[in-house]
Amino acid sequence: MRLSRRGLLRAGLAGTAATALGGLATGCAVPTGSTGRNMVLWYWSGGLSDTVVKNAKARYDGSVDLQAIQIGGYYRSKLLTTMTGRAHIPDIAGLKGEDMASYLPNADQFVDLRTLGAQKYRSRYLSWKWDQGIADDGTMVGFPIDCGPVAHYYMPDVFEKAGLPSEPADVSRELGTWDAFLDAGQRMKKRLPGTYLLTDITSVFTMSVNQGTKQYVDKDRNFIGDQEHIRTAWARAVDAKRRGIVSALVSGTPDQLSATEAGKLPSQLNASWNTSDMKLGVPRTKGRWRVASCPGGPSNIGGSFLAITKACREPERAFEIITWLLDASNQAQGFVDAGLFPSTPASYGMKQLQEPDPFFGGQVTMDVFGPAAQQIPVAYNSPYDIALGQPVKDEIKNVGVLGKDPDHAWKDAMSKCRRIAEHLGVSH
């Protein structure tokens, strides 16, 4: 079945595809499917380990010319454009975790990995991550790359000055609930004026939602973004703002990075892949960080997949390449190279992941991330979650950054959600 404009709209992807139609580079020298020894892999910068990709090219050089192409810009838009246009389709395609639910309604555009023997690999991967790549009809679209267990990154020297626990085990235990975590922020504010526990309130909201088993739309296509699980996360984020424990800075800006280096923002809630971002963004803070458990319990952000498109002429060979790229040892290398946290528990005990990390004061961060990854709560991911979650995320950001009245912001978010739900055919 060819992807239709209507089908893309129903999956909440029409806007993305329309953007791609104007932005996709013309003349892309990528054939539609493999031709002879040629096998094309699309992914994005940082989506796979450069070392592992290089080794894969060498490993299969005698039988396959593996062309691994990093696609810049709006990756999903470009992939959807090639699929709707039936031209330049890669054999193997990376699928970002946040987009996965949007691909599943069009599972017939991909090879069902079960037909290639995927089931025998299931026990080697995190069960919740494996299930995210499976459509409602049982078709397996995506093979797991990485996941993003969340941790509490903090500066022990600043915590000690604030009269807070500073050892990872103590921080995990004493700041392990949201109430205790927010209380700690107030103690820090009192002891160290001008120092904030968090950059903004969106991290509180996001982590809280991802700690539950519901998102914005249920399996029966009902909007549930106005229910208790979202209201609780919203109220918690608003409470963080009310307590004055978040800064007025925007994450990723030069001012935010400078404040972090100065120890004025000594705490973050973020996923495992943030280890790589921190080392690049604030290298002068090397040795000053530690990692503890996320308050409120395990949470996950991100993590992606590899899929085989129907354009692939040699799916068995493509599957062989995928399973090698994503085995436990190569996933361990992916964490070392790019902070891609393995979806293979067998990786966690491997030597390179048990090495003390100098950036984190010699801590073995796997001791925190590993247990968290294996306890992520399972939530149903709807293809409509992105579209119907965005107004809520936008408005909580308006509360945090612009100081918008929380009640007004909530009403505006729900009004936008109702309009979008009607447009997508989602009950509300």
C-alpha cells in the first residue's frame, strides 16, 4: 500500500512531510533499494557509533558495499518523502524513538522483522524497548538501538555547601521522591542565593509524565491528556516554579552553559545520552559531576531503532547487518563513542562500561543507568501523542519561561488539544 497524504495526516505527520517536499535535496544519489552488492543505510549524526559503522563496512566488504549515509536536517521528513515518492528509499532506515509510534500505522511499508527470525533475539533486549518497535497488529517494524534512562546529574561540592547530601547513594535515597527533591531546591536557594536546582520546569513535567504508564492518547484513540496523570505532572512543574527553585535561563544557551560552569546550575534531570552533551558543552566542569537516581522513579527519554524498508531487495542480508550492528558488544561501544545507552542488558557488565568515568569524578555511571533502564514503566505510545502532547508542553514552557498564569496556560493547552483532536479524528 502506498503511503497517502491522508494516511500521513492521520498519523500526525502531514506537516512534516509537507516541509520535506520543499527541503529535500534533489538528485540524491541513493538508489531505490539495494542493487547487487549495494546496501544503503540511512541514519543521523550520533545515531550510531562511528566505530561500529566503520567496522560493519569492513566486516561485510566481501559481500556487500554498505553505504552508511548520515542524513542532516529534518530526518523524518526526508525519509517520509522518499517513501511517499517511491524514490531514493534506503534499504535500512534509522527511526527515532520519539517518532516510532508515528511509523507504526504504516507498518506495511517496512519488512516485518519476525519473518526474518527476529523473535529469537528478543530475550537479549530490554522487553519494554523491544515492544516499542511492534505495531498493534504484531508487525515488528523496528529493531532496538538504544534507550535513554533518566538520571539526576549534580555537583557534589555545591550540594555540600547547600547542606544537602553529596554522595550518589545518599542523593538517590534522600532526594528520591519529588517532594524531597523540591524541598532540597528550596534549601539550596536559601543557603546559596542565586543558585538554582534546575534550569527550567519542563524537565520536571517531562520526567513526571514519562514515569507513568499513560501518555496523551489511549489505544482506543481517546484523548487522555486532560486526566490525572498529566494534571499531576503539570501541578508538580508549576510547584517547582512557585517555589523559586528554577532559573530564568533557557537550556542550551550560552548564559545557561556559563551558569552551569560557575556552579549556579548544579543539578539536571536528563537522559543517559546527556553524558556526551555535558562533556562537549561544559568540558571545564570535568570531575565536578556525579549521577544519582531520578526522583520519583525510573523515566526514559529517547532511544531509536533500525528498520528494513520494503524497497530492500536483500532483507535477509540487511537483517544480518542490523543484528550485528546492534549486538551487545557493539551497543557497549556505542555508549563509549556517543552516549547511546544499550538496550542489551548483557552490555552493562562489560569492561568498557564498568570503567570509572573521570568526568563524573571516577564514578561508574552504569551503576545508576543500568538498573533504571531495566525498570522503565511501560506506556502505550500512540501515533497521535506527539501532536496532542505538544500544546501542553508549549504551555508549561510558557509558564516557566514567560511567567504565564498556570490556570490560563492549562485552559489554552486544552483548547488547542481539542482542536487538534477533532482534526485527527481523536475522541475527546
